[in-house]
Amino acid sequence: MKRLATFAALMAIVTATATACGGAAATDAGAEVDVYTTIDGTKQINASAPINPFNPVGSVFTGYNGMALAWARNHPTDPNRFYPALARSWTQSPDGAQVDIHLQPEARWSDGKPVTSEDVRVSIGLAYTQGGTAYALDPKAAGAAADVRVLDAKTIRVTQGANRSAAFLANLLSTVVVPAHVYGALLPRGFWDTLKVAQHDRGPAGERAKAVITGLADKVIAFSPEQDVSAGPFVLERVNPGAALLRRNPYFYNSRAIGPDKVKVLNYTGNEQIWNYLISGQLDNAPFTSVPAAVMERIRGARGSQVITGYSPVATSLAFNQSHKPYDNVHVRRALAYLIDREQVTRIAAPEGGTPAATTSGIHAKAARAWLGDGFAELEPYRLDPAKAAAELRAAGMKLRDGRWTMPDGSPWKVEIHVPASFSDWVSAAKSISSGLGDHGIDATVLTAADYSLYLSELAKGEYDLGFWLIGLGPSPYNIFQRLFGQANGWQMFGGRLTHVPPGTGGNWMGGPRTVEVAGEGLVDPGELTSRLNYVSPGEQRRIVGVLARIANEQLPAVQLWDYVNTQFVNTSRYTGFPPDDSEMLRLSSGVWMQLGMIRKRQP
Amino acid sequence: MTVTALPGAAGRSRRATLRRNFWRGVWRVLRRKPSRMAGVAICALFAVMGVAGPLLYPAHLPRDDDALYAPPSLSHPFGTDFEGTDVLALVVTGSRYVLLTGLATAVITVALGTAVGLFAGFRRGWQDTLLMRLTDLNLAIPGLPLLLVLSTVWKFESPLEMGLVLGLLGWGGIARAVRSQTLSLRERGFIEAARGLGLPTTHIIGRELLPSMAPYIAMNMLIAVTGAVYAQVGLFFLGVLPFEANNWGVMLNLAVFSGGALTTPAALPYLLAPLLAILLLTLGIVLVVDAMDEIFNPRLREE
């Protein structure tokens, strides 16, 4: 009897272990179910967080139980390419001002109620409380939605304000949709009238109305529905600190396309946990994770493990505070660019997740080639060249004494490179750069900030000389160049008007000049050019991108170090049908892949 | 334990004899167990490493671009780090910061703790109450969370800054213990006698009470060094303190989070080298403390 009890207990443990390991086959009330195991790369699981997509740590997982109108494709140059989601299709007027959204006719919430235009309208109303590009309360803000009109139960029309933006469609289609019958009560009676006043009245009444709407933000974020009501392919079943379990939503409009019965989203506190999950074959998919070369070898060795790579419109750069000496001198910036061995830095810092930047253009190389064509090859590549660096330093008036470079007045020069301590790849890269500079007579040191938010706040205050900075955040050309010629460099959009604030104020830590001389173009205001990318024609966009890339290359507000590679991990032991290399789906979650008819259970 | 002033040359000679006898006794105690000699050798090795280690290597440690995370070899006994730098060189050059911090912490902890404990215990009354409430406050401060917060505003670029903070956080325990000892000793006959002779308070505290507690204080000082090493290496490991490639905590951090040392063996030597250094330093200190215990405690002497 005792032995039988022990055996039963052992069997229970084995079963529990199998479930915990996220195997394809698990039992659920006696029936065998397929569980797809993954992680959410955008957030860690917080079991006490509400099931609310407006809450940054809410238990809503994009593509699974969190739905948008459409899913952005990973295209190098066109930000307006989308896969349909709750919006089956959309039409935009020729001038781009008006968008009609046609919802999926079969779309239903997990409680059986249909997804209607009213749900989208309420979602837009809630988005206004949170702010954002398409939902700015100032009607003069570029690309802000000015009017939302329900045409019928499945069609809604959104019109942007007078200050139009090419990014309007993309921002609109990215809207998260929530059920009006759950979230609608969060919008007070008369909300839409208040919104109108906030958008159009420039007096005290307008300010009061804005305060009312933004005052709703915390209430919306804190809202905690009793249960998940999802229009996605899955609905949250339960969540604990270790994992969230989602079950299939039978009312999903394309339910037949969904392979797994359940999805388990595992929690993680650091990359090392994801590495171990991958090595043990627990995950069917993990999004981009920074991985050392030796760990990558072990992951590749796991049964069924595959690595998919694709385009990721992000690059890492070393940016200068040009209001600090000697970095106000372009020759010093160029000298440093000639002394950074980007191949070696990338090999040390991001051997599996990055490719050395071909040059500094402000754009990921793949997008840069598409935007610039032959012009890309004409940019100065800044290959490692100590002789050129020395010439540039002499041109800046720097002095070489006893083998070390000093400031023009002979005082010591120490390059201080700042990085957030939690970004191990940046820390390694900064150390490699400082070692390289040391080899060529420049004293350099690495300084770390305790965490990323502290790093960003100190950076914005202008406390750093040099800091690591993400650039090239495409595909929208405006988004790409606003990283170099946007708020961080002094250009700010207020009420539809572009202004330039002095270094050290309003988040202007890059401190670059307002205008620069560009051969063939004369005196150019790069921030103004960047803002024009929002509304000019595609042909003009291409011309402006060319000019801005040249400015980035010649003026070097930042030295582009490496372009990220979107390295995804999949395991084909249990499921097949994953996107191939370079797929436009690679930046989307597995839930979206399933919605689009991919991911099938492996047949024995 | 009475102190009688010995006049002139005779007094000096007697003190010299006492000193000679003391060091002979120390040598005898050390020789009694080989482990104690090993402890002294380890501590001496680290002291030499801290003083002369950085002088053995160039200011910019050489790197081998083609040997990232190289395995241990004759030229690199603990392999290389993420940029091909010899790990042993990093441990040796990094020892100065770690040891200086430990030393500064220990000195501050012991000096402050002893001063507060002696004064409070000897004076009693409202001074005792006030100082002990301060001590309670110090003991109640959660050290690590406070250091994490402090690190956001203070970069701790010098080991003395780090040592100062760790010392200011750690004196409470010693103050409490020294006060207890003082309360006990002050009732003894030799202190009564000193008082009766009208000797000044500074003499009673400095020449009568303090020598009686010297062994305890000395041992606490050594133990404080290990505590400080753990604390600062931990903070560097958490990544909240400034980056120095040769800092042992930074090495542990990079080995785990950048090299995947807990996942693959490639970066394991990079992880083990600073761990081994910390382990060895702790071992050395513990063995020396064992010897000190016997030197200062007559009951333990095995004549």
C-alpha cells in the first residue's frame, strides 16, 4: 500500500514536471491538450497586475489576448504596411487625412459578444487618456486624430487634424482594442464633448478639459476587469509569478488557423533564464535575446532548436554631448570614429545579435541601402585609421604629449563613456572602445548608471559627455532621424510649431548646432528637415533622408557601432511552420504568427 | 593589570623585553599549526598583491583580440575575459581597490564602534542612552538597500569613499559588544584602583580598558575586512557601482551576464578567478583570526 502510494506520488510529480516543462502534450481535465510555450520579450509577468492592456505590466500579451487593429510588417522603408488583425481592411483618402477601418465581420469577444465599431471608439477614447502620437489632445500636434465617427457596426472613420503626418495610418492601426462593455464605463458621461473642447478650445476651458481627460489616465491604468475578455486567439486562464496560461478563444474570428490549445508564457528575470529555457528545449519560441557565442552554441545543440534571423530596424551608437568640450569640435568626433574598431566591438559585444555598422548614416544598413541607393556607398565609412584620427585631433587643436592626447590648452583629456549597468552588451562594447582608445593615446574610462531609467534621466540632464544611444528606429523615416535630430538634440514640436531649445534644457543633451552647412544644400536645419519627413511626398522623403544621412555622416552627432540582427529562437520538436529568415513577421509575437495561419503541431 | 610608571632606562628596557616576549609568543602560536602559517602567508600574499600587484602590469592591460574567453593555459592560467585580457592580471590589478576598501571599512568600523562603545559603557547615564539609541538606529538601517539607493547619487569612485560608507554602516555591532565589555570591566578592581588613584579618564580608557579589549577589537577588524569585501563585491556584481574591468565584482557580473558562465563552461575561469581570490582572502583571514585568538586569550594557549 505504501509502495503504491509512493508510486502514485511519483507519477503525480512526473505529470506535474511534464506540464511545467511546457511539453506539447499535457492533460487538462483528462483530455490531452497542446501547450505552446514562449516568453513575452516586452515585459515580465506580474501576477498581481490587472488584465488590462493600458497597464504596462498588465497580464495582456500582444497577439494572444491583446489585439490591435492591425500588425505592423517589418519593412525597411514603408511604415504603413500591416497585416490585418481586428481590422480586416482599411482605406485611406488620397490626401491621407481620413481612414475608414472595416472590422472583421466574424470578430467576437471571448464572452461571445461581437466586436463592433463602438469597441474601437471606446478604445480610441481610452487611448486619448494615455496620450500618444495619434491621440494627442493638441489638434496642432502632427498626426493627431481629430474626429472619430462610427459609420456602422463594423466600420469606423478617423480623421486627422490639420497638421498631418505620414505616420497617422501606422499609429492608428496600432491602436489596442478593448471591449466597450467592459471598459466603456471608464469614460465619463460627456467624454466626447470634453474631448472636443480639449482639442479646439485654446482658453481656460480647453485647459480644464485637457486636465479632465489626462486625469483619467491613472484610473484607466489601474482598472482591473474581473476576468479576461479577449478578441484574440487566446484568453487568459490563470497567471502566477512563474507563468501565465492562456487557453484558446473559441470565438476568435480565425479560430481554425490556431494550432495550439493553450499558450504558456513563462516569466524571466534575466537573459540567463531564457538561455536555460532554450537549452533545455522548454520554449517553442523566444523573441530576440542577447546571447553570448558560447551559449548560442549550446542553444543550437538543443534538440529541434533553430535560430531565425531577420531585419531589426535598430542600431547602437555612441552619441556625443556637443555642448561639452572637446566634443563640440567635429574633428574630435571624427577622430574618435576613426579609432573605434567596430568589427572588434561587435565581435565582443554582440557576436550573435549585431552586424558592425558599415558607416554612420543614422539608419540601419539594410534600410539605408533601400533609402539611399548608391548614395550609401558614398558616405565616409570611418574605418579604423589611427593616422586619420591623429590628423583630425591635430585639426581640432588637441596636443600629443608623452604619447597621450591632451586638450588644446594642455590639460588632461579623459573620454568618459556612459552606459547603463544592466545592458551587458553595451558595457562590454564601452570597455572595448575605451581599451582601443587607450591603445591610441586617449585616456578613456567606462562609467555605469545603476539602471536604464536613471541612465536616461542623467543623459537628458546633460550630465554625460558620451553615452550609448539607440538610433535608426525605423521604419518611419521621421522616427529614424528624430533620434539624432529630435528632442534629444533640442528640436521640439509644440502645438504644431517646431522650436529649438538650448543645450541642457528640455531634454536637449546632444547639444548640436541648430544649423549645419551641407555641400550643395547650403545652411540646413536638420531638425526642421526631420519634421518635414512627417508630411512630404515619398519622393521628397527620399531626398530629405539622403541629406540627413549625409549630415549624420559628416557631423557625427553619434558614431554608429552596430546594427541589430533580429535573432529569434524556435524549437521545431513540437511545432512547425515558423516564419523563415528575413520574414516580415519576425518582429511580431508567436500569437500573431498563429493568427496568420502559421504554427502547426508537428505530425509524428 | 596595574600600570606603574617605570622611571627612565629601566622602564624602556622592560617594555622592550615585553615586546620581544610578545612576538616570540606570536611566532610560537603561529608555528603550532601549519594552517596558521598558511593564513599569514595568504594575507601577506594579498597585501603584496594590493601594494605591488598593479606595478607588475602596464597601465593598459594587453589584450589578445583573437583569444576572447580563451581557456586556461600556461600564458593565461585563468583564461581571458570578453576582450582577451588575462584574467589573472585582472584579479591581481583589481586587488588594490578591494583590499583598500576592506581596510578602510575595517578601520572606520572598529574606530567608531570602539570609541562609541567605550565612551557609552564608561560614562553611562544619558550619554550611554543617547549613544546606544544611535547605535540601535545604525543597526536598524538596512545596509544593502541603502547602498543601492546611495549608488544612484554617489559613484564611489575611490575605495576610501566606498570604505567610508561601509564603515559608517557597520560600526553598530562592535559598539554594542565593546560597551558590554566596558560595563563589565569598569567594575573590576584595577579600574576602581585607577579611579582611586585619581588617574584621568583618558588614561583609564586608553591604558586600562582598551588593552583588555584589544584582542576582541583586532579580531573584529579582520572579520570586518571580509564583510567589506563581500559587500562591495556584491554591489559591483549587482552592477550598481562604477565599472572597472578589474574589479572582482564587475568580473563576476560580466562572467555571468555577458559570458554566460553559469550556462556554459567557456567563461567559467573568468567567474572562478575572482571567486577563488575572495575565498582565499577569507580563508587567510579566518586562519589568522584563529591564531590571534590564542595569542590574546591565555586560556587557549597550549604551553
